[in-house]
Amino acid sequence: MSSTIAVNPVLRVAPAAPSAAVAHFRASLAFHADVSDVAAALAADDNSGSPGSPGSSGFVVVDSRSTESWDQGHVPGAVHLPTALIPTQAEGLLDKSVPVVTYCWGPGCNGATRAALALAELGYQVKEMLGGFEYWVREGFGFETWEGSERRAVDSLTAPVGAGDCGC
């Protein structure tokens, strides 16, 4: 008769020591921004700068997708800079003293990560917007298309309906 010992899949690998966890999560926040935080900072922006300037938010948002994707919808005030064009066009569009937040389609796409890498290799301070354009739209934030401005209803699976924030 053999005995089977059940292994808890969550604790199969023990959690990191608290000091290692602090270092990891602090680093993660240095590399990532969440859609709601980006939207809140842009909403509070004084909008006194020219397109691509940081205004009071202190950062610039870069959409790294194709022109067709940009035309389909993008974050208002974002700079359109497809990843493949970063090496030749970034310096003409972005100021290296201003942090950049990149985004692409969504969590199933690593285009924002590739764009962030390309910008970092050129000496820019950069973060990636988690959730990308998909979660921008799903959380109910306004966006621009080639036809004008749009906004969709909040997806209750991604953001609280009728509340200012999720409390996290």
C-alpha cells in the first residue's frame, strides 16, 4: 500500500523572505504603472504643454503600436512611436529628462515591453503601463480614434462600477 502525500501547489515553492519580497515588489513598481494610475495622473494634468510634453503629470505616454492600431484608438495625449521607429525617431519626439510610460494592445502583447527596452537602451527612464490599451478601454477611460473621441462602459471585471477607485 503506497501513501500519497498531497502537496499544496501554492506552497510547493516557499514564499520569498520578506527582505527579498520587498526588493522584488519595489523593483516591479519601478518598472510598471497601472492603467488607473496613469489615467488619474493625466486627468490631474494641467495640459499646458505641447503634445508629448509631460505637463504636470511628469511623464509622457508612448503608444508603440502600428498606425492602423493607433487610428483604431489610443490614449489621449499619447505620442505615437511604433517600436520599430524608436531608434530613429525617439530623440526627435521625446526628452530624455522626462520619464516615458509605454503601452501596446494589452496583457497578451509584449510590444510595450519591447518599446520600453528600446527606449531604455537609448537612455530614457521608462515604465510599462500594465494592461495596455485594452484595459484603458475596459476601465472606462476615454480614448481617441481617427473619427474622434470615444468612451465605453466600465467592465465590472476590471474596475469598480460607480466607485472612484478599487481601493488598492
